[in-house]
Amino acid sequence: MRTSLLRAIFLSSLLVLSGGAGAAGDAPLKVGVTAGPHAQIGEVVKAEAARRGLVVELIEFSDYVQPNAALDAGEIDLNVYQHRPFLEAQNKGRGYRLVPVADAVVQQIGIYSRKVGKLDDLPQGAQVAIPNDPTNGARALLVLRDAGLIGLREGVDVGASPLDVVENPKGIRFVEIEAAQLPHALGDVDAAAVNSSYAIPAGLSPARDALVLERKDGPYAVIVIAAREDRRDDPRIAQFVEAYHTPEVKAFVEQAFPDAYSAAW
């Protein structure tokens, strides 16, 4: 009797353990996105992933710092919000080992203003707000350079800072502000460089309202899907990329965000 009881307990324990292992294997793939367009696109990808048997949980962030911190800490499995230069700078500055596993969308930064209707109308000594993180600050400077408003030191490109401005006929004064706050600063400055991921939730239309948009083939325009280096071969990640790179997602991006976002694959 005692032997039979112990055997029953042992078999029950095996069933519990095997059930627990199965539950862990079915854990959702946690994907970090910034609130706004990336979260909206993520919902479409989530639905496409579900059709392929992959459960995705979207985790929304409100800034550019926490998604990589969470990814590095293993709190999420992927994130979709940043370009390669920003990812490389975060790896270098914070000691992360994060890698791009696929391209997501082309997302342009634009110059916006509530005070002038075109860049040429910016006054002498205009205040222009740019992102305070080095990579996106450089990105804004490249847009202004390409628009003919400033000149940068020869050989300076993705690492540009206001100190590299060597031609500035309008005497533009640069104000560095946290990227998420730039749309809200438009009432206080003459113009601001705002990423589309923050412009659209703030009610700005890149196609209609931007005085100038970044080139689609610019070094910062392509947003990547990023993972930890030691998790890049997780088969669920390949499934997620497959779900992202579908005609359904591409169609949603083009219809929801015309002239602001486009598929990068």
C-alpha cells in the first residue's frame, strides 16, 4: 500500500513538472515598442504572429532609453523602435550586447514649426530644438545640412554635434531637448526636429506639416528589430520577423502612416 502511494505521488509529480515545462515553452514573446506608430504596427504583427502559432506580448515604453535596458536585462525578448547608429551608441556607452536581427520600417525625422511656413522664413538667430541624445541630434543636423541651412565640418556625418557646425548664415541657436518632449516644445522655439514616432501621436502629419523630411536613404532612417546577441537564434524571433515582413503589415504601414513610414524589407 505504501509503495503504491509513493508511486502515485511520484507519477503525479512528473505530470506537474511536464505540465510546467509545457507552460514555459508557451510563454509569449515579449516585444518592446514605443507608444504610437510602433505600438500600432506591433498590434498588426501580433495578429499575424498568432496566425503562425506565435503568441506575442507588446510592452510599451515612453522613451528611448528603457527599451534597450529592458532588453539587455532579459525583461523583454525583442524591441522595435531604433536605428542602427542609436543601437551601436547604446552598446558602446552602456556595455550592452544587442544586435539587429532584421529591418522593420523606414521612419523619417522632420523639421516642424508653429511660427514659420518654410525653412527660409526662419529668423536670424532662430532657436531650433534638436534631440539631446547624440545620434538623433546628429540626425537632425544632417537634415538641416541637406536643406542648406547649415554646413558641417568636412568628414563629419553620423557623429555630428552642434560643435561641428562651421556654416550657419542664420545664426541658428540649437536647443537640445529630450526627444519625446520635442513636439511639446514647438510653442517655445522657432522650429524643432521631431521623429515621426513622436510627431504622429502629437497630432503632427509628416506629409502635411513637416517643413522638410529626412531622406529615406539616410543613415538613420531604417528602424531595426533588435535582440540580445545570445538570443538571436531563438526560433521564435525568426517567426516574429516572418510575421513582421508580411504584405498585411506593409499595407497597414502604408495606409496608416502615408509619407511618414514605409516597409524597409
